[in-house]
Amino acid sequence: MKTSAMPSNRLIGTLLIVGAILVLIPYTTLTVIFEYPDILRESPGVVLTRFHEGGPLLIAVWWAFAITGLPLLQAYVLIGQRFDTSLPFIRWATTLGVVSGLVQIIGLLRWTFVVPVLADNYVHATDPAIRAASVVVFQAIHQYGGVVLGEHLGQLLTIAWTVMMASAFAKLGVVPKWVSWLGYVASGIYLLAQGELFATVIPSFPVWDLAGLLGSTLWLVWLIIVGFRFLRFAVIEEVVVPA
């Protein structure tokens, strides 16, 4: 039975759908104006130069890419509050989901507050030592903030949250089984994207170039479908228990 203290299905569904769409907007913009993520395969000097050429607009898009994950974090929390007494592992899943979002936001914000300084130093410095230092610092920041935090920990925790919640949703009857299986498939493909991260330190590590794009896209589609399921429950509630 719905209670006043229980999070609204309509709010949860809206946050999932809006959050997924909001993430897609800056991501798509970055592919157009910065050739992301292909640009990351270029040398640090090329990346820093292209970033500097992007100016304030590029910095703003990276900032938007980071903070657009906040609605999804709120959705994770509300889903956890709604179902935390139904299955014992949902609280763990909620914690993993929130941490995944936070580390990804922290990792992405390097493009807003760290990389612009390095790009400016690299482009305008007349001393070769300063340019070389900018490259080394960029590599270190990118490897730690991007690979370790945003992509490795962030993606692994997101995958864990997705698998746990897909299982919970199926057991609780929130979604049809095929929706849960879509979550599993998206998670499996997304997991394969970890190969590209290990390849940064083990060049011979096998890599599937499409895993990151395909896995993340399917994951966003899964979120939107789950969001519409919550909206459907909200409509049913409004009909059964009119305000």
C-alpha cells in the first residue's frame, strides 16, 4: 500500500528518464565538437591543443556532462528507500550506485577544473620543459581521474548496481523478465569495456572497441524503460487511489 512517506513512483520514473536523456545530450555534443571519445586515443599534445581550441564552450559541456548524473543519483536513493525492506541486498546496491555516480562525477570534473590549466600551459608556454611537464601531469591526471576513478571504479560499481537492481526488479515484479535480461546484457557488454582500460597498462590486453559505446547506450535505454515502468505504476496508483 502506498504511504505518504514512500517515494513517489512518478518522481522515480521521471528522474530515471530525464537523467538518462540529460547524460546523452552533453555526451553527443562532445562527440561533435571534441570528437570524444576517439580524441582520447591521440597523443596528449594533440588532446591538450584541441581542448584549448574548444574554449569556454567545451569546458561548459564537460561540466554539464559531469553534473547531469545527479538526477540518476537521486533516483538510486529513492529506489533504495522504496524497496530497502523488500530484499536485503537493496541497501548495498543503493550504496554502490551512489558511489559509482560520485566517482564518475569527480573523474569528469577534471576536464572542467584541471585540464584547462594544463592545456593553457601547453599551448602558450615557450619553455619546452613547461610543455613537457604539462604533458606528464595530464597523463597522470587522466590515468587516475579518468581511467581509475571514472571508468574503472565508476563503471564497475554501475554494473554491480544494474545487475543487483535488475534482479530485484524481476523478483518484485517491477519489470518484465525481458527488461531485467536487457539490464544483464547491457552490464555484460559494459564490463567488456574494461579491456580498453587494462590495455593502457598492458598493451597486449584484448580490446573490443565498441563495448563502451554499446554497453553504455544499452544501459541508458534500460534506465529509460525502467523509468517508464515506474511512471506506469504511478498512473495505476492514481486510478486505484484517486487523490
